[in-house]
Amino acid sequence: MSGKHCCDKWAWRRKILKRIFWGIVIVGSISLVTFLILRAVFKPSTPNFVLQDATVFAFDVTSPNLLTSTFQVTLSSSNPNDRMGVYYDKVDVYATYCNQQITLRTAIHPTYQGQKDTNVWSPFIYGTAVPISPYNALLLRQDQANGAVQLTIEIDGGVRYKAGSIIYGRHRLNVRCRAYINFGNRTNGIVVGENAVKYQFLQSCSVSA
């Protein structure tokens, strides 16, 4: 094989690789510019969440550091955007106490929310003999002795936005809803069963996405 033929072969390969490289750069640039234009034009706002109520079926410390609890919570999610819909990808709901998760995660099926629409979810969240830290166990006993416990209902997942036929963005969704439950006085809630009490909140939640 002559030296000239080898040089021509490598020059041809470099030319092809260069075209592929610039093709990737151009496509990436177009995608980025399209995303920035859509974001600038439509300016999507994060969904609004409200904790409407929580029904407590069980909340018992079964041993010094084990907690068993069962709740049903009602959450509403509103899309404030009038030009785009919202896709909720995998979304989980759970409860925490003093920043420690005390229930299992309950999954909400992927959901599409149209412009200015509102969805209502009522998942059950529960945990059986969930280990909690000794420090949190001490705080929990103190709260129970005082008759009130502050929990946080959290939602983790992802959202995407739809403008016309274009779906873009993949943002991490984190929602935190404070739930101040007065266990010491059942008259602050609505008795819905022998051992179940519903507490009304209608409380806005903090949202980051």
C-alpha cells in the first residue's frame, strides 16, 4: 500500500469524524436554543400543592425505638400555567418526623395535568415497626405527652412540561407539607371510625422543582 494511499485514507476518516462532531454540536445547540426559547416564552411555573386533610388510623410506639403508623392523606395539585400541561412522572408520598422517614413510600401513578387543571390524590401511607433514632424517639414521647405531633408529608418525583406537541424538561419535584396533629384532643378532628380521626388542614405546601 503506497504512502499516498494511506494518507488519503486517514484524511478521509478525519473528514468523516469532523463532520460527525460538528453534526453533534449543531444538533445539541439547536436543542439547547429550542429549550431556552420555550422556557423564555412560556415561563413554566411549578405546580401548587395543598394538604387538605390527614386521617390517622394508627400512630403507636410499639417499643422504645419502633414506630407503627397508618395515614390517609388528601393532597391537591394545581397547574398554574395557562399555556402548558404538566407530566408527573414517578411520584412517591411518605411521612417524616424530625427529618427522618417514618413510613414507606407510596407510589402515585404517572399523571398528566392540563392547563389550569387540579388533581386530587388520596394515598395511604404507612409503616410497621419502623426504627427511629433514639433522639427522635425521645422527642416523639415528649410531643405525645404534650398531645400534639408535627409531621411532614413529603412528595418526591419528577415533572415535565408540555407546550403544544413539544414535551421538554425533566425537573426533580420535592414537596413538603406540614401536618400538625393534635393527638391529645380528638375533638380537634373528625371521628371517622372506632380508631380513626380525620384532621382538616387546607394548608399550602412548599414546592421546589
